[in-house]
Amino acid sequence: MLPETMNAIRLHDYGGPEVLRYETAPTPVPGPGQLLVRVHAVGVNPPDWYAREGMPGVPDELKPPVELPLVPGTDVSGVVAATGAGVEGFAVGDEVFGLLNFPISLQGGAYAEYVAAAATDFAHKPAGVSHEHAAAAAMSGLTAWQFLIELGHDFPSPFQRAPHRPMALGAGSTVLVNGAAGGVGHLALQLAKWRGARVVAVASGAHEEFLRRLGADEVIDYTKDRPEEVVRDVDLVLDCVGGPHSRRFLTTIKRGGSLYPVYFGEFDDEENARLGITVTATQVRSSGAQLAEIGRLLENGTLRVAIDSAFPLKDARAAHERAARGHLRGKIVLTVA
């Protein structure tokens, strides 16, 4: 018998971390094609605080629908508690992880004891991977995968006309990852190494040993050296910081190479064409099928997920305050008793 109510983090107004309230909420009911999952861990991601703040600066036409009160969060790992009509491949008691309904909605509902979402958003959690590490891998892992390995969908990005097509990587390729110690960056580094590339990691010097252990061939401490001044002739830059300064990496890339800013910046199409450099991005999308592939790499040790810090669900405010301080090593997670 499932409880009618659960504990959850909800926000009734937009604002800073203080608007995150730990309170009782109705337990969701799975609809057709959905799983109801008893949550064990939640991954904390930038869209969580964008939603909390009301997505300031995002044009209204690009904002997904949001209704208050809102249960934020999209990354979960847990155990199937019930299945909706028509669900195949999952059963009550299965351990699963997923990125929920993204980017269609920011109301993933993950900051809660139970969550209901499409079964196609989930994959079976590898037995040898903890719920905390599985939850931490969902959005960041899929972002790195869809930028570097396989897009897996044909939805156009709302921020550009050009389609994103991941570059073929292999022995002889050199990839620079900016923001390499963060959630997306540390997984992208490992995926590039898995494909045989040489990887240059850009982060603060405090992370050098961590990045070397993950396979970085070279680490540039951005507090001492500007990568755009000391690196040349790379095939691909994955800029996990992105934004208006991403353009500076054009000087590091050889003709025929690519620049992928995770947070799209300001570029001149004519300049890119003159340099012979492709600049594209994509918007990560939920994919249980791709998460299953990532899960296999987690299971066999090819991918390792770093946990920066963990907080109980009721302390989501403290987790958001940690995120605001920046300089993360891996991911922040919430644990659910």
C-alpha cells in the first residue's frame, strides 16, 4: 500500500535557496507508460536553480511551462514502487535511474520521496553502482554523451540553426575540456579517453591530481595560464563553462576542428567559417536507452562519477548554497532516507 502523502522539497515563490521548503505533498500516481519510483538519491543540476529563480533572462517563448508549487529536480535513482498501464521492461522492485522529462519541463519532481515519470526516461541501475552515483550520472552523463558520442535525437536546438553532430574521436584526436572537474566535464574527459583521444583538461590547480587519475594527459591550471595562449591545434574543445567568453577557444583549434560550448556563447558565423571551425551545441534530452549505455560503462569501471558533496533531502537549501559557491569536483547529490 503506497502512502497518500510524501515528504518533498517545494517552492511556492521564486528566489534564492531560502524558497526551498521541506514539506508534505501528495504522492504522485503513475499514468499510462509511467513508473512510480521510490527515490533514494537525487542529482543536483543547474536547471534546478534556474527553475528556483524563475528562469530570469530566458525569453518567455523558450521557457518550459512551470506551475507553482513546484517540486524541482530531474535526476533520480531509486526503486520501482508501481507501474502504469502499458509499461514493459520494468517491474516493481527494479532499481532504476533516470533524467526525467527534460527539457520538456523543469517540473521533474525529483526532490521528493516518490516521483512518477515516463518509463522511457529510465534505465536499470547497474547493481555495482550506488544510488548516489547513479543519480549523479544522469543529466551530466547524458550531456557529455550527446555532445561527444551520439546525439540520439533530431530535435533542433532553440539556440542555433545548425544541427549538432558529434565529431568522430579516436587515436590521434586531441580534445580540450574546459571546466573539466565539474559534473559534465569530468565525465566528458573519461568518454573522450574511452574513444582513444588525448585529453587536455582545464581547471584550477587544486584539481590536477583528481583529473590525472581520471586519465587527463595534460592539465592546465587556469589560475596560472590562459589556455587560449598556451594550447594550439586541438581537434575539439568542449567548453563546459561556455557563455560569452567561449569564443576565446577558437585560437586553440586547428582548421577542420570543432568547438562545443555547453552553455552557448556569442559567436560570429563568418569568423567561424574563415577559421574553418564548426561551432555547435545541443540541449540535453532524456533518454533511457542512452542511460543504459552509460550504465554499462559505469558498471565496468570505464566511467567513474565523483561526488562533490551529499546532503539529506531536507537540506536542499544547503545543497543549493554549496552549488552557488562553485568550484565543484563532480556532482552534488541529495540523499533520501
